[in-house]
Amino acid sequence: SVWSISQAIIDIYALLVRRSLQNYRVVSLFAIGDGITSTLTFAAACASAGITVLIDNDLNSCAHNHCLQFETATAMAFISWFTTLPSFLLNFWSLASR
């Protein structure tokens, strides 16, 4: 979330001073940072989904654990990944179109 907040502050600053962020280094930094963030978010979502499947289906111990909370957290992790993916794709497209 620190990465997203810092990127939002830079974007808002650029809008307020009416300057475009067409600097190659800035755009490549955004694209690389968003790529890393998106990849790590997807990996975490997949890992939490694997743990949830392990507890629910393989161990059959959902009654002792909090499966509904695990499933909700996994769903939120995938939603988080779905929100970071467009940012990465747009920044990568902006970098590739230069």
C-alpha cells in the first residue's frame, strides 16, 4: 500500500502543477514497481488459496479452523490483485509505446 500511496501522491502532484510524467525513468520505475507489486500480490493470493484448499478439502478440519475467514481473506487477496493488474498493464503499455 505504501507503493500505491506514493504513486498516487506523485500523480496528484503532476496533475496539480499540470506537468506530464513522460520522463522515461519515472515511467519505467512505475512499470517495474507495479509489476513487482502485482506479481507478489498474485503469489500471495495463490498461496492463501492453496492453504485454504489444504485445510478445507485435504485435512477436513474446517470446524476447528476458521475456514470462512480464510476464504474471505483469499477472495480479498484476489480482488486486490485484480485492482493492481490494470495499473501494471497501463504503465507497461505507456513504457512500451515510447
